[in-house]
Amino acid sequence: MAHVRKQIRDAVGALLSAAPVNWQRVFKTRIAPARDVAPYLLVFLGAETEQPLDIGDNYLMQRDISLSVRGHLRIIEGEALEDAMDAMAAEIETTLTVASLRGALPKLKQLYLVASDSDMIEEENERAYAEISLEWQVQIHTYEGQPETLV
């Protein structure tokens, strides 16, 4: 069994790969591919906080994990870029819900969108792209010393 972080990343990646309209590929990493395959999504987990829900040996732990989904799009002229970023965000938000993610992770406690943002990025190699970034909070429970088992 894999660490719960990998289970979450895999489940979200599979869900977003199932029927994409506004992107071609989903990468389960924060590292963008070297080749230009835009539009695509990056799915990765960030900060995690934990707190015990009871005391004693083998205590139940609540984990709150930051989930990031970043969409990269080619630069297109005019208002079409804003429309393309909004369409990508709408598809991600419609696809990634508590109910849909519980299909793969039945013991998921909570999932909610906490922030979204968009930006224009220019890398050192002078390759520019637009990015839509959505941040969720994922809540799960595990027991102490059992980071591979959702409770």
C-alpha cells in the first residue's frame, strides 16, 4: 500500500484524466514536463498539518493536506485567453468534488476549494504560458504509525 499522499495524488490524477475537455495530459507532480504539451495539468500535494483526535497508543490522527491543481495553457491572443483559463477552472471544479473523489477514496473526510488564481508565467528559456491554479484542502484520518491506511 502507498502513503496516503500518493493515494490522494493518484486518485485526483485519475479523476482528472478520465474525460478532459480543456487539457491533454495530467501529471502527478509539481515539475512541469520538459516538452511543450500544453494544455496540461499538474497535480501535487503541499503542506500537511496533523493533530491527534484522541490520546494513547495508536491514536487517531486528522491530516489536513493542501492539494494543488495547476493548469498550463498556451498563450493566445485577446480575451480568448481569459475564457480558456475560466473554462479550464470550471471543468476542474466540476470534476473534482467530494462525491467524485470518494469513489476512489471512500474514507475521505472532506475536500473543499480554498483559493484560485491565474497568472502569466515567463520562464528563463523565454517560453511564456498562462497558468490557472486551484488549491483545495483535503482532510483524512489515519492512525499513528500507519500513513498508508485511511480510516
